[in-house]
Amino acid sequence: MSLKVGDTAPDFTLINTNGEKVSLKNFLNKQVVLLFFPFANSSVCHEEMCSMRDNLKIYENLNAQILGISVDSHYSLKLWGEKLNLNFPLLSDFNKDASSKYDSLNHLHSPGKYDYIGVSKRSAFVIGKDGKIKYVEICEHTGLQPNYEAIKKTLAE
């Protein structure tokens, strides 16, 4: 069953780029924007994460914490995050736990340049301080990006 607005956000524990365990519940003192993405070092993911980096102050002013999540290892995410000077946490979902809980794991051949099964779909979730999901967007095409304006609007409400 897919998650929808109003559902309680499933908790997860993933590994950050320093090799530390991080749980969603650690961030629920503010709103959280979960951004699942297919691969570090790919062009659309690069554009997406740099957009978040460049607009981080806007999200911080909306009392939001950005978390980038992919099935890449925390080692590759660390190198990629340093290369792009990303200023928010990247989390490794190498075992595909969070991607599965959020219905963001690609099980089928998807339209796009490549067919990768078992990677995260590009997805965005806004979670309120109360732990409830306020926004859901799962992109079925690998070249699409989330609607950043809709995310910011949801955070401002």
C-alpha cells in the first residue's frame, strides 16, 4: 500500500556519510524533506542536489531539514557530497529499507535512458513535526525532478 498525505511517516535508520547511524526520528523537531534519488554522480541527481544546496537557506527559513537518500554506499555518497559541497545530510539506503518503506524502490523497468531495477525512484516527501506525511511525489520517469515550488508551499503551510 502506498503512503499518502496524513499517514505516519515510517521511521528508518540509515548510514550517513561519516558512517554513523541516523534515524528519521532524530530530525522530527522540525519539518523534514526526504529526497530519494537513483544514483550519486548522475546528471539529474547532480542537478537536484545542487538545487537543494543552493536554496538551503529557503528551506531552513521554513524550518525544514533536507535529507538526501539513495542506495549508493555511504562511501560514494561522501565523495560525491564533498565534490558538490553539499550542505545537508546524505544517507545510504544500501539495504533498500527506507526506499521500500516509502514505495520508492524501482521494481519495474521504468521509462528513461536506463533501466535500473533496485534503485530508488526520484521521490519527495515532506514530513511535519508531528511525524505525519504532508506531501508525496514519486517520479516515475528518471529524468523528472520533484516540484520544488509545491514542496516549499507545503512547508510554508
